[in-house]
Amino acid sequence: MAATLFCLDFPGVGPPEGWAWASDKPPVLSMHGSKQNHVRGTTASLAPVTVRNVRATTSPEKIRLVLDLDRHATVIEQRAVNASQVVIALPDAWLSQTAQGRTLDGTIPSPFMVTQITPHAVAVSLPRTSFQSYRQFLLSDPPRLVIDVTLPIEQGLSSAGVLQEAPKRVVPMAPQPITPRTKGYTTIVIDPGHGGKDPGARGLHKTEEKDITLRVGLQLRKLLSKHPGIRVLMTRDRDVFVELEERTKFANSNEADLFVSIHVNSHPSRTVKGIEIYHFGEAKDQRALEVAARENGTPLSNTGVGWEYLVADLLTSKKIEESLELAWNAKAAMVSQMNSHYEIDDHGVKTAPFYVLRFTSMPSILAEIAYISNPSEEELLHKPVFVQDVAQSLYQGIVAFLATGKSEIR
Ligand SMILES: [Zn+2]
């Protein structure tokens, strides 16, 4: 992600000062004497980041605060041991009128506060007595800062949605690590695309997608199996046909934590080559829609998935956000790893209504590892070292995602 995260003391963070802007236009930012220009890791910019909106979702155990931003931002986190609150600040940022309204209309559950602490900085403050643990992370597309707060066990929300009085007990001074899953391991389902009677895409020299996806999948299994705490399952480990529905049921019934589908792309133009990683969502362009329709085995006019039920049905915002995070980790690892050996065209992270991404209930991605229709990539796909490199880079992307601690989906 294009975000920087580091911890330091953030002097000057105090009670809200009631900043209010007369319009949704950002205030003029003086570049001279602005403290934020001296903060390590920030970039001087004439236009501050706009916090477009502030949202909160609450449950008895958790509160999620989301700050919608107009672009990527830098986050500064204050976690001084003796401080009475944790402060997560966005330097060089301002609250839009809409966001300002949210901070006053009860959207933000007390005692948490989102404030314009200086003309150039927005801060979210979390009093230490009000949470058991928290985590914050930046997401893109659209850019936003997410803060998940786990409430103290005795506390929780009253029926009125307002926090009850903090319990009179010793509250840990430092944020607690996220509670590990009770089952004690992470289940990853690898899904090599196609198989058996379904060859998938074909290359000029008769290479079949189903063979490549299986080879990459088996290599990836080998790598992940060596990683402590990871259980690896495959939707197929030989050349057999498996319905898409069976693949998703398999992942769901095994309570998988991650689902990684492997495919090889194809394009009418033989010059098109490179990698792209998908997570579930509406196709943003015709090409993404065509790829999803082909992989789903459905006509272009109907991908058979019904993405319009995205919000109301199976997909939780957690799945969406973590799929996005996994996709970016996988893409970054693939591009950085592969580019040292090959000339890889990076088509980025995309969304499209793939069946296997739609009907799996855990974070899931679909990697199109190369173009079988491109003669030079078709040749590469036959090389064991290329297959190994693809598997290795996917492995590193998955491990990087797990290391962020954002995979406690179950
Ligand atoms: Zn495919």
C-alpha cells in the first residue's frame, strides 16, 4: 500500500478545539512554519488530504471507525506508555463539512473522538480505559483509514448504543495483540483453475491453462505446507474436473481463512502479457468483465454471479477489505519478485464478478499469473523455474498478508 505507518509521540494532541470550516473547500495551508513539514515520513503537499466522511459501525464487542479520504494519507500513531489515550493522527489533513458534522451528530460513539486538532491535522483519540485492543490500517479504492476497536469485556454498548461507564478495574496500558484464533492454525485453500474436461485457455502451441494452474498450485502447496501454523487444502491436486460450486463449498465447509484461485489469462491480441490479481467486485472495464465471464463459463451478458447483492448477501465488509489487502500483497510480491528475472507487465489489482470469489465466505483472490495467448509467456509457462517463481511470489504475498495480522476472519 502507498501508506506509511510509524509510531512517535505527537505533541500538541489535546482536547478538541472545535475547528469548523465554512465550506467543503480545504483551508489554505501555509507551507511556512507548518509543523507537519518536519514530521518524519510525511510529504509536503499544497493540498491537504480531505476526510470526506466519518462512519462507525458498532457491535457489542467492537467498534469500527472509518475515515473516508480523498487520497492516500500518512498515519501517525501515538502509543506512549503513560499517555491516557492512543491518538491516531492524519497530518496535513482536514475534515470536510460532512465529516465535521459526523463528529458532532453522534455518529462517533463516545468516548472516541475524531477532531481537527490543528488547522493541518485530524486525529482520532481512543481513551485507554475504553478499549481492550485496537488496530488501524489504510485501505485503497476508495482510500480510507479503518480503526477497529475491541471493547473491554465488561463494557460493551448499552441498548441505547452509548458506551456504559468504564469499569473500575485495571486496564492494560498497552494495546493487546489480537487474540489468536482458537483453532490455532490458518487454513488456506488453493484453487487451481479448470481441470479434466475443462482445459481453460489454450496457447498458440496448445498449452492448456489447466496444466499450468495445477503445477503452480502444487508448488504453492509445497511452500505453504512448510510454514508453521498453516494448513493447506486444494480444490484439486490432479487433472480432474471440479465444478465452481464444489470449489466454493469445499472452501466454506473446511472453514478456510484464505482462498487463492490460480488462472492463466488470455487475450485476442497476442502482444498483451503480464499479471493481474482480482478480488470480488463490479468489473470496472469491459476487459475485466470478459475475463470473469470466461473463467465463470458464462455468457458475457450474464456472469451468473449477481454482484448487485454484494452488500446484502454473503459478503461482509471485512471480507471485502481483507480480500483487497490480500490482493495488494500478492500483487506487490509478484511484481517485485518476478521483475528481477522477467519483464513483467503489471496490470494491477482489479475487481470482477468471479464465481469462486463471490461464493467463498473468506477473503479470496484470483491470480491471473500470465497470458497464455502471448507467445513469450506461453514459452515461460512451460519452464519449471518460472512456475516455481510464480508460486514463490504468491507464497510471499500470502505470508506478507498473514504478517499484517488482518486475517483473523474466523
Ligand atoms: Zn482460467
